[in-house]
Amino acid sequence: MRRRNLGDASSFIRDLGSCCSAILFGADIVIAGSKEGVIRSWSIETGQLVFELELAGPISDLAISEDILYVSCSSNLVAIAMNSGEILWNSSLEGSSDSVVTWNGFIWALSSVYEIDISDYTESTLWKFNDRGSLVERWSFAEKGWHMGVDEGIVIGMGRPSCGFVRVNEDCVEHLPLAVSSPVTIGCDKSNMTIFGLSDGSICNSKGELCGRVGESITSLICLEDGWACGDRQGLVLRNGTEIDLNREILTLGVGPNGIDLWASVWEDMSSFLSISPDGAHSEIFEHQERIVVCDFGKGGIAFGDLSGRVFLVEERFENRFDQENQHLEDQETERNLLRERLRRLR
């Protein structure tokens, strides 16, 4: 079988013009944003552009609720009508707008302040907005929040000095410990729980429990229907207790178009993509010259964004077609080999 690249496996390829910084795989669209503030949405079915906007960059996070897209960008939270691209409202935050989620009928944004003099983050703020963009309430913390999710309220994984996580709900604000007292650096969200990745390689949940550990700093963490999976800088992938050593830095993890296997993008002078079955067996499926920086997935597909700003959509239906093309090429090669053998015998 011939070696293929990411472009071969993609049902469409699009370009943002600068580094892709956020990507979201929706029910029928792919939305991507760039460090320069370009945001574009494409139909999965047709590949056609749905809308395009230029906001203040970078685009740091995307969230969908009903027909509205909420965007964290620069120091703003922006609400956009998904069918038209119309900006419904734009609210200013203090510091850098890092992430956005929706819960309990409100829009929640997390921002942080970076002090150049000390080269570190000094605080973060949680903002609660109603659906008209009016500020309802805000809370400030002395640490940077590195991941915001939802679990019986808003939960935020915190950095130094306090570490642990904050839970904010209608009744109170709590600062709770995790099983390991290292800073949170990454996270992902299940329907009833948030999973945190810590700087020492530990994985904890929003009940405070230790779930697992890898050897190095966690570079990718995703939630699955049956649990979670993570990858670290040295190439170790951990999926529900099963360790797979890929020996190269893990860039992204996602669920492949078949809905079963993990797809890992790894880096060693170029990006390579490996498919990992639930039992840990893995094989390289394609490659890409540029570094992959973001990934998101949904039913029947997975989307990637790279350092140069290109966006790639890979779908199960395209994979099946590609496999058929591969079989056709193999059949052609077999026929050519038989013909060569007949010619040699005639000589």
C-alpha cells in the first residue's frame, strides 16, 4: 500500500492564513480560528464556506449553544449567529480571554492577567454573562485557571500557588484540592465530570481522585465515552490504564472516523499520524510536513489545524473511498507484475 499524507486522507483542506489556534467539530460544520483573529466555518457535507469574520486575535476557544457560537479572542467574548456570521454582541474582559463554556442558561468566560515584569500570570477572572451579553457576576482568583469545564457548576483547574480546582455554582464558590498538589496544565470534559492533567504527569478528576499518571508533562488530554486518554511529551499514550509508547512527542489525540480507534499525531521533524486500537495495537496511517497544533472530533470525522493555518477534515466515508482506491491500485500493480512475468517468459 502506498504511503499517504494528511492531504490524501482529507475530504477537504482549507486555509486560515496564519497558525490555527482553535478548532471545533460541530454536528454539521467545522469552525476554526487563527492567531491573527480570522474565524471561518465550513459545511461538513459540502465543504462550502458558511461564514468568515476577522476579530481581534488570537482566537483561543470556541463553544456552541443552540445556534450561537461563542468565541474567546484577545480580551473579548464574542457571540456570533452561526447561520449568518452576524456578531450579536461583544463584551470586553480584563486581561487575555482564555476559554468559554455555557451552563445553566449563562455564558461563562475565563480570562487571565500576565505580568511582564515577573514573567508570570498573577490572577484569573471568571465572568458570567446572560444571553444578551450583559455581565451578571464575576470572581477573581490569585492563580491562573488552565482549564474550565462543567461538573455540578463551573470547575476551573488552577495553577500555582494554590493548585487544585475551583467550583462555582449557584450556592457557593469552593477551592478544592486534588489528590496531587501539582499545578493543572490541561483538561477535558465528560458529561458528568472534568478530567485534569497536572504538570507532573498526574491525571485527576473533579471529584479530587487520582486517575492515572504518565512520565512527562501532558501534551494532550481527551475525554472518551468509556473514560479518557492522554499523551505526554516523551510519546507515552495512556488510555484507561493501557500504556502505548510511541517514542515521539504527542501533539494531539482524537477519536478516529470509525468512532473506535484513537488517532494520535506525533512529532519528530514532521507530523506522523498513528491509529491505536482499544487493545493498544497501533500503526502509522499517514504523515504531514507541518506541525499539527489543534484537533477536534465528532461522529464520523476528525479535524486538524496546523502551524501554517491549514485545516484538514478526515471523514469515515472518505477513508472508505481511499481504501477502495488503494485496493484498485494494488490490483493494477498485480496485473502489471503478471504481464511483466509473461513478457520475460516469451523472451
